[in-house]
Amino acid sequence: MANRAQRRSKSNGGMPSQYDSTQGRGRSGMIDESQLQERSRRLKEGKKGPWKPSSSELEKYEEIALDTNPDDYDPPQVLRAPHSGRQWARLFSWIVIVVSAISFFVVMWVPNLPMWVIITVCAVFACGVISLFFTAGDSKNNPNLDQNGTAV
């Protein structure tokens, strides 16, 4: 025998009777208030026809895409030489991290090394990572962040 929930769902489409404004009839003849309000707003704005999504942002990008010549593409320079002390320190930090990571893998596979070698390699790696926090630039100058600080 079917349980109560199954009988109820079979009898009225799963909607409790106190919430069913159709009272068992189909919904095809009912007027949706939100659609009426949307249509009224569109008529006030002088727009006819059904609503279609549009965006000035999309149109702007479509214009840019149509106006660009693929032969004129000039890729941005990814690697530039460091031009300040902070950038040289950041480069040095990355070199320390890479060298200590490679040496850590070497230390991991070479047997019978003293413990102080392993601790030294780990400490150098940790110092390299911590030094990145001190050599990091201001987030306002980061081209990979938008105005809210979100990575793009």
C-alpha cells in the first residue's frame, strides 16, 4: 500500500491544498503577476516584443572584437628585467625557493645524510617563502587584481 506522501503527490501534484491557488485546474489560464509587471515596465520604457537579454558591456566587447585586426596583435611582455631593489629581492627569494626545493629532493633520496643538512635545507626553503611576504608589492599595483581585490 502506498504511503501517505505518495498518495498526496498522486492526488494533487505534490502541492498541499492550502497553497494550491489553481484548485486542481491547470495553470495555463492563470496570469503571472511578475510577467505583468515586467511587461508594464517595458511598455513604459517604449520597448516592444519579448524581453531579450542585452548588455552594454557585451556590446562594447563585441565592438572591440569586430574592430580588432588579428595581424595587429602585440602580445604583452611577460618577463621584464627587475628595475627596483624590491624586485631584485623578490627574484632572489624565488631563486632561493627553487634551489632549496631541488636540494630538498636531492636530500630526500640520498641516504645517510646528517640531520643538520635536512634541517638547513628546510630552514632555507622556509626563509625563502617568508621573504616573499616582505618583498611583495602593494596590491594596488597588481594588474591581476580588480578594484575589489579579486584575482582576474
